[in-house]
Amino acid sequence: MTNPTSPPPDDRSLNRAALERVLARAMELHVRGEDTDASRSDQLSESRVLDIAREVGISPEAVRQAIAEERARSPLAEAQRESDAMLTDPTISAARVLTGSPAELLGRLEALLARDESLSVIRRYPDRIVLEPRRGLMDQITRSMDFGGRGYYLSRASEVVVSVGAVDARRTHVALAADLRSTRNKQLATPVWLAVIGLLAGAPVAVLTVYPWLGVLPPLLLGWLGWKLARGAWRSLRRQALVSMERTLDKLEYPERPSPAQQLLTGLARSLLPPK
């Protein structure tokens, strides 16, 4: 029943961004207006969030998935931007909801990243692992030679974070994030070095000619050329690293089937070797 003292509803529509702000503010006011001790704090339990969602007509499945995505969100991906400009945030991320338990998917992802990207775990948490490129001599040789054509694009990151969060009994939200800051900074050094070379080349021109301003042209031209080369290399690397992330998630969602030759070898091994 409508409160007689409340103003009549306004029929004007709201766009999506405005609707999100209105719902977020309404949720904040709703929680602040309650009298329970739990509502006075800045945190709510999952069951309370589900109760509030039911009151506003949001399905529990959507809320559980949103909670899982929030819990699995990596700190590396919080400031990610869609732009591929060199001076924006250099982190990239990809996420997907997949069938399987968090522990199972986390173990499979660790194995995939070790095999395909030459990464190893440096920190381990219940719902998250942090990886970095393997530093062994043979690993570096393997990545530099790249006989299998893998690219090892995620091994260019200083840190890769894998996070998982259960959506329900069958599904898990999986998120990957990579920090490409060190590689981006190395590419930014290209225009700097070329500008320095141009400055050294232009110094005699500025001193020995009757047009000293000509000495400014070499560093400007070489610096501009270096910037164009570095920006193109950065955009290519960022795009390939994102593709590598999505391909890794594809392998989780659609596991690769062994080839007929591999199936034959596996069958022979099982038939010839005694059972354990």
C-alpha cells in the first residue's frame, strides 16, 4: 500500500548508469535505516545481502555470482582501464564463471600456466595463487627460443594473480590478472635512448652551423620514432597477453582431448604396465 504522505511516482526513465547509482544509494540508505547492531557496521553477511536482494526482487543466483566475482577480484585488476595507451594502468585481467570446484579449477590453472606460460607459484592462499616467471637458465632459454610457438606472453608480466570464488555447488568464478608494468617501462626506455642519441648527433650541428636550431631536429625526430615503435610494441604485447588469458580460460572450459596417437600410447601403457 502506498504511503499517502509520499509524493506520486515520477514516470521519467533512467539510463543504466543512473539506475546503478540510484540502486546503490537506495541500498546504502536502506541499510543505514535499520536498527540492528549488524546494520550499523560497514559490513553485511552473505545471508543478509541475499535477504535484501529478495526484498528488491533480485534473484539469489545473481547475487551469489556477484558475491563470488567480488571475492575473486584481484587487486591487480581493480584499476584496469580499457585503453591500451602506454601511460595508462599496465595491468590486464580476464574472468569467467566455469563449472567445477574452486580447488579443482585452481589446481588445473596452476598446471596450465606452468606448462604453457613457464610460470611458478610464489605465494599461495586458500582462494588465490600468485605466480611469476620461472628464473632458471633452461626456462629462460626455452622462452627465448620458443620452439613450440607458445609466445609466453604472460611470462612478460612481473606478477600473475589467479583468484577463484564459489558461485554455487557446481560453478566457480575464475579471475586472472597480470602486471605488465616492468615490460612497459622497458619499452618506454626506447624513445628516451633514441632522443639521447639524437641529442648527441645534433650537438655538432648546433655548434658548427649558422642555423643552431637544426640541432633540435635529430632528438625530436628520433624521440618521436622511438615513441611510435614503443607504443606499437606495447599494444601488440597487451593484446597478445589478453588473448593468452582468454585461451587459458578456454582450456579450462573446454578441456583438450588427447590425440589418437596419445590415446594409443596411453592404452598400451595401461595394458603393459601392472596395475598399482
